[in-house]
Amino acid sequence: MQLFRTAVTGTAIATAGSVALGAAAARRLLRPASFVPPESELVYASQQSVPGTEPNGIARTHVVHVHGQSIGPQQVLRGLRVWRSLGASNQVVDTTDLPLRSLDPAAVDRVAAAVHAARARGAERVVLQGWSAGALAASTAAARTPVDGIVGVAPLLDVRSALRGAVTSARFPAAVGVVAGRIATTPGLSRLAGVPYPLTVTRWQDEGTPTLLLHSAADPLVATADLDVQRDRGVRVVTFERARHTLEWNEDPERWEGAVRDFAESLG
């Protein structure tokens, strides 16, 4: 009997620990603390230089930029220069006020609204460029509102596999990632992650829009199997070797911008 009680107690403690770790992992994805990266990671960007729509008018090609979860609009500024050089107008969608930030359903509404507004103002071509969770939001918006192209930087292709990758890279059992995925997507349980409602979109949504994915082989949040699915659908994938999540530009700006420029030219 004592052995049985010890086993039950041990199981209960292990389960509670997995739930606690899973909740922490889910919170880090859904509602992360604001993060200001080193200047070397953002390069020359400042909060004051984040544009709304620029230039004042809409160019023939208009690019809607969507940031990820923790940094905010500054994150996308590294991706503006190449589009400016191509004569495109740019717009940055800010989702930092939403409960789930760029994973929030309202974030998709904002991206879709930006697409409609650009078309109404004369844009002939609209491209979405999203970073991490912002790329998932872009794919969801594109599945709802036709666009001419998507650029995904360190794209969140599958939330559940990203959570598993995150926890295993932190040397926790993969089961913790499974628990985190369940917490993030289950009504009621999502409150353990500090958000009022669960994540409803967990996988890349768009399958028909011309797409470029820029990712790092060193990024544990982007699984090889998920990339293979996209390659099989004809998506362009450009791989960097050493960059941490969303820092592909920093590894090789020239190659990064060259890939985007080539993709832009392929759109006609």
C-alpha cells in the first residue's frame, strides 16, 4: 500500500509539474513579456521610425508587415529597406494591444483590412510579410482575402510543433510541449497561460498564394517536417544556418534581401 501511495504521489507531482511547465511555455508564446533586443539585432531601428503607411500615397506594390509576439513593430523594420528599394509602399500592422497579439483573431482582421484599404487606394499588387507569429497571421488573412504574395520570416507553421521544439531545446520532455499546445488551444485551460480565450488557428492556412519562407536551420520553432509540407506545395524556402529565431536577416542581410528581391520580381 505504501508503495502504491508513493507511486500515486509521484505521478501527481509529475503531472502538476508538466502542467506548470506547459502553462509557462504557452504563456511565453501567447502573452510574452515585452522584449527589447540588443541594438545589434534590430540594427538602426527605433520606435520613432516605425512607419504607418509610407510614402503618403500607395505604390503599385504595397507591402503589409506583421510583427511577431514579443518585440512589436520594430521587429519588421529590417525588412523594409529591400521593398523601399523596389519602389513599394509599406504599412506596419501593430497588434501589441491585443490579448493574443499577432495570434489573435483580431490581428487577422487588421491585416485583411489593410489589404482591402490598399486595394481601394489603387495598389495593383499586395504582399504580406510576416515575422514568426505574424507570418501565421498573414497566411490566415491570405486564406480569407486574396493577396499576390506572402513572405514568412521564421514562420510559425504549426503552433504545436513549435511548442514541442521550444521545450525540447530547453531540455524539457517533449510531453511538456504537448501539454502547452493543449493549454493554448483549449477553452478554460488557456487562462493558465494568462489569456482570456484560446488560440483558434494553429497551422499555416494559405495553400495557393506564391510564398517565400526564410528560416534558420538553428531555429527550434520551425520543424523540418512542416517545411517539407510547404516545399511539396511549391513554396520557395531559403535556409540560413546559424541564426536564432527571426534573426535570419542579421546572419546575412545581402542574401536575405536578395531572396526577397528575387521573389518580388517573380510576382511580375
